[in-house]
Amino acid sequence: MNDLVNAINGIVWSPALIALCLGAGLYFSVRSRFLQLRHLREMVRLMMEGKSSAEGVSSFQALAMTLAGRVGTGNIAGVATAITFGGPGAVFWMWAVAFLGASSAFVESTLGQVYKEQIHREFRGGPAFYIEKGLGMKWYAWIFAVVTVFATGVLLPGVQANSIAEGLRNATGIDANVTAALLAIALGFIIFGGVKRIAHFAEIVVPFMALAYIIVACVIIFLNWQQLPGVLSLIFSSAFGLDAGFGAIVGMAIQWGVKRGVYSNEAGQGTGPHASSAAEVSHPAKQGLVQGFSVYIDTLFVCSATAFMLLITGQYNVEGPDGTAIHTGVHGVASGPGYVQTALENVMPGFGSLFVALALLFFAFTTIVAYYYIAETNIAYINRTVHRPWMTLVLKVCMIGATVYGSVKTADVAWALGDLGVGLMAWLNIAAILLLRNVAFKCLRDYEAQRAAGKDPEFDPAALGIERADYWVKRAAGRRQQDTETVAAKV
């Protein structure tokens, strides 16, 4: 089983996908004149703007839902794995993917907003919607929807659950079967409550846990600040093959840095647009900019926190492609969360291991919840045509089953299946957003022009020549009708 999955992963995660992820991010960055830098202040401002409505959630709730999906086990176990197989240089390539990926996140989330729909009085959107409406390729949209339901509903939850179980077992000795049962109960309570319960849960848990994790990392860095310049030098030299010890695996540094970067921040993968489409905003570019900033939070803050904790304490291993040890800082600990727990435990005895276990519990559990929302949105897309309401119940049962299975299964199988799901979604989505790039950049120019004129931007797709943005057409017509009535009342 594991050999088969690894063989398929070798095809999906070929150098072509790595080139596609980096190339698309670079192209979007240049085309937008590096919006991820120019609009950094605007990203922060928009993050707290807007309110929820009966149909949609607020910008911050949508951000929290997206971060629930982005900030997960990839930020802890994934970073440790990247360093194990790619060396310290993999961290630099994770940063590169985040910087370039912020523009990809803007494009895909803006498109999600442009082509979103109201289904059962809730906003729904994502790649399946913009592929069908923007490209007019329903068959392609269906392929993405089916792949995404399978990836987020079956393959990916096991990765998160496995890390939770491993982290709790390392810290407290709790049996994986007990963890599986508790996760199943908690997950059932959340996902049977609907999108509003998911949004409120993410809004409370994600910011608190991410901030606590970053604070602990800052404390460790402060206690070992003398090593910080050497760690930074090691990261950059290893990234470009200049370090004597890690120079031979520079290719692996790029591969694992990009792979874990895409897995962690999910920019271009197609998961972010699902939650961002649920936001109540006046212009699609608003949520696009907010989602661009979410990539920074995920990788530049949370992933970097893990990387610095490992490297600055020396608690990491590096293996060559043939399995030979290049650097051994931790003995008897498998690649994954155990590295991070060991690093914190050495610096903060009696606290470090448990803290990482709790961080994994909250990060990974919120990610599982986000995966459910993504899968459910694609079920909603499919049900627009086939009308099979029972599919949602089947999804919930499968999601809980996948979580239980992942909790008790070996980490290698879980990660391999997760990588497969991420890779397939990335191939399908990046191709789509490259084809639809002009729509996103029209929105960006329109937003910038209205802001320059001192307006709070409002979106009118007809004025920009954008077709099949049905929700926004109705909204613009309603706004014009309201303006006409206001003028008539004054006269």
C-alpha cells in the first residue's frame, strides 16, 4: 500500500509541479506588481473590516476559517519532516513559497468571491464554481469537486489526526484508540452544527493558539539568541548548496521546502477559496487581499516558529536520499512532532512536550473541521445538479471514520496519502487560476482605482466585462435601484 502511494506521489510531485507552484506565484507577483508588498497595510486593515450577515460570515471569520485549514500539523510535524529530508535550507524554500504564494492566494480567493453563489441562504464558492462559470468547463469543475471531496474528506484528515494522537501519546501516554474516540465525538458535534458553528469555533480557537505558539517560540529564541545569526546563515547557505554539510542535498531542500510549503500554507492548492467565498464583502479583492495575508501568518510566523525552535536548539536530524545520516541531533525520535516536543522539553522541562501536544490538538483539529467545510462545499456544488442530500450525511460519516483511522494508523501512510491529495488539487487548481488570471487582475485594478478615488470599493462585474458573476450582478442591480429610490425621495 505504502509503496503504491509513494510511486503515485513520485509522479504527482514531480519537478513539474514544483516548477508550476513557484512559476505561477512568481508570475502573479510580477503581474500584480508584488501586491503582497504594496498592499501589506491594506491587508491588515481589511482583516478586521466587515460584519457577518444571515448569508455570510465576516472577513475575520473567513480568515479564521481559512487559517484553520492552513495552520495544522504541517506547521509542526511538516516543518520537522522538511528539515529531516531537505536540511535547514528547506526552510528558505518554504519562505519563498509563502512570499510568492501570497499572490496566488489573492488570485484564487478573489475568483472564489467573484463566482460565488447563495445556496440555502449561505454563500458557497471555490474552484469548482469558478472553473464552471469562468472557464465554462463543467466537466473540469466536476473533476475538481470529486477530487477535493475525496482528498479533504478521506485522505487529508488522517494526517492531522495521526499527529494529534502521536503528540498526545508522546506527552501524556494517552492511547491512540482513546484519542480517536474523543476526536470522533468532538468532530461530530462541530460538523453537525453547520457553517456558522464552524466559523465561530475557528474564530475563537485559531488566533489564540497561533499567538500562544508564536510567543513560546519567541521565548526560546530569546533564551538562545546567541545562536540566531548562525541559524539564519545555515538556512540561507543550505538553501543554495553553499554549506559543506548540506550542499549535496540542495535539490531535496527545494523539493521538500516547496512540498511542505504548499501543504502548509495551501496557496494555489484551492482550499482557501472555499472559506473566503463565504465572507460578506463589498468587493472580491477585499477578501483576496485578506487571504494573501493569511499565507504570511501560516508560514512566515507559525512555520518559522517551529523551524527556529528546532534549529536553534539543535534538536533535528537530516537524512540523505539514501537514508544515511547527515546530521543527528535527536536519537530515537521518528520524524514528525516528536522532534518539536523534544526541542521544547529540553528548553522547558515538564512543559514543552505537553505544550506542543496541545498546539497540535488545536491546530490539527481545526484543520480537520476546515477540511469538512471544504468537502461539504463541493458536495453542495455537485448537488446543484444531482440533488442527493444524503451525500452530506455520508461525507460526515466518512470524515469521522477517516479521522479515527488516521489516529491509529502509521504516520508514513497518513503523510503519503495526504501528499497525494494536496498534489492532485494543486495541479487542477493552479491550471485553472492561470487561465482565469485576467478576471482577478481586473478586480485588483478596479479596487485600487476606487480606493484611490477615496471610495469604499463596490463591485460591478458588468462594468468590468466579467460575465456569469450572478450574485454580484443582482447585488449591483439592487444597489442601483436603492440609489434611484433615494434620489427620487429627495426630489
